[in-house]
Amino acid sequence: MGNFSLFLLATLVSQAATVSEYELLKRFPPLLLQGIGAGGRPDGEGLVGANRGHWYEAGMQRGGMWTLIAAAVKNDRAAADDAWRAVGATFARQLDDGGFASNPTPDATRPPDLAGRAQTAFFFLQELAHALLVLRESPLAPHFTGRIAALEPKLRRAAAFASADFDTLIRNNRKAANRILIAAKAFAFCGVLLDDEPLRTAARRLIGVALEQRDPATGAFLENGGLDSSYNAVSLLFAEVILLHFPHAELAAALPAAMKWQGTRIQSTGEVSAEGNSRTGVSKETYLGHPKNVNYSEVALALAFLGLAYDEPETFALADRVFAFGHRPRR
């Protein structure tokens, strides 16, 4: 990977003013985009991931939004229409308060509370709003104009619900920089889509909170007070995408150091070392009954966006190797 200079990284910010994300994504490694997009195809009921067969929560639908993005990049109307069913299935479960129906997950110890419902709402909204922004930049924009316009009042209600108890959101997630940046992306992109300044202000505040959660020695983003090779990459990914639509000088300035540390954890084979991680790959946490491991898809995406900033084929190749390593057949 490159030398992580601020000048080169700043191209992510400058590109936002001159080149659409849609145009940038057209330069993505094709196999990576295909792999990321395939993982969120909705079933016959429009459900994605662990929601298939039993609705748990809105956040689990977010994988379908990358399927929608991939279809837009390929200008595949049929695939985009199919992926849109995940949007409809989610909003079919929107409640009167603007949030979404939530049911206990298999590893839950109690029913979802208001804060938990807000969290799963912003997990979904960040990727939905991202997909809508890419759709609006793509040749499929006219095909989706009416649907996006009809969705906006529902989107506004959902964003208002997710951001209503802002202090609790920060208190519950402060030690997880990735979740703070996920919420920042949700409010920033909804703010852009809806031209809503309070949402944009909320996003800036959250970015400030995330920037406080960095390791003084390395500059990497902290998770539960420690370094984590998976969640640092997730934080990098969300920061990179935020900057494409929502310029923020302090966030851009923070990324080179975090990227440099991330590079020390990635082997040439594509394997991401989990040694010493604070959360993933070391049997410290579980999700849906399984140990939390390195999220190879999002590490690969973080590298791919870095490749766009540096225009480095070798970084794209490493992104492909990371994705392939994480999705290799298990014996």
C-alpha cells in the first residue's frame, strides 16, 4: 500500500467535488464488487441475511443495499429492482414512532429496548441512504426517481426516530468508534438526501466523538479501549465513504495514521492478523451464537476505497486477496 500521505488521501475528499461515487465505483475490482453485491440478495419475501425465515431487525437488511449499489454500478435495472424489494420489506415493518419492528435475536438476553431499536435503525439507514445517493448518480436514477421521492417521508421519520435520544446513542456507543461512524454516516447521508441541517449537525458531532476514540500511539480507531484489526478497518471504510459525500477536514486528516496501522495487520496473502485484537478473532464476543471474527468483506472494501484514493492497482489486488481469503472454502 502507499505511503499514506495526506495529499494522496485528500483525493477522496476532492473527488467528491468533481467525480461521483458512482463513477469511482465503476473502477472497483469487478470480482470484489460482484462478491460484495451477491451477499445481500433478498429472498422471496425481500428479507436479507439472518432475517431470512424470521424477521429480527432492520439492521440485518443492510447487506441488500450493497446489492442495490452493485446493480446500479452495473446499470442492471432488473437486478436493482430485485434488490429494491429489501427496501420495501423493511419499510413494511416501520412502526408509528418511525422506527422498525424488532424481535429478540438468538443471543439476546432481553427484548429490544428503545436504544436498541434506534441502533438497528441507523445501521439500516446508513446503507440505505448510501445506496440512494449512488442510485441518484447512476443511469438508473430516472427509473427510481418516483420510488425515492415516495420513500423520503418514511426516511425522514426513521432518521428522526434514530436520532431522537442523541445523548443515549453516544453514551451507549462511545467506546465503539465504528458504531459512532456508522451513525454519523446515517445522519450525514440522510441529511444530504433530505436537505436536513439538524441531521448534518448531528453527523458532525458524531464524527467529533469518533475522532476522540483513537489510539495516541498509532492513530488507529479504538474498540472497547483497544486495537482491533477488523473494527479499525470498518471505521476506515465508513470514514472513507462519508468523505465522498460529506467533506470533513478533521476526519480526512485522521485517516492516514489509522490506515498505516491497518497495513501492518494485513499479510500479502490477504490474511488479516487478529493477534491482540480487542473484540474480533480472539473469542471475546459472539454474534447470533457465533464468535465474532474479522469482517473480511469490509476490510476489503476499505482497501478498495483506499485504492481509489491512491489509484494503485496493487491495493485493488490486495483487496481482492483479502476478500478471497475471508471467503475461501472451509474444510
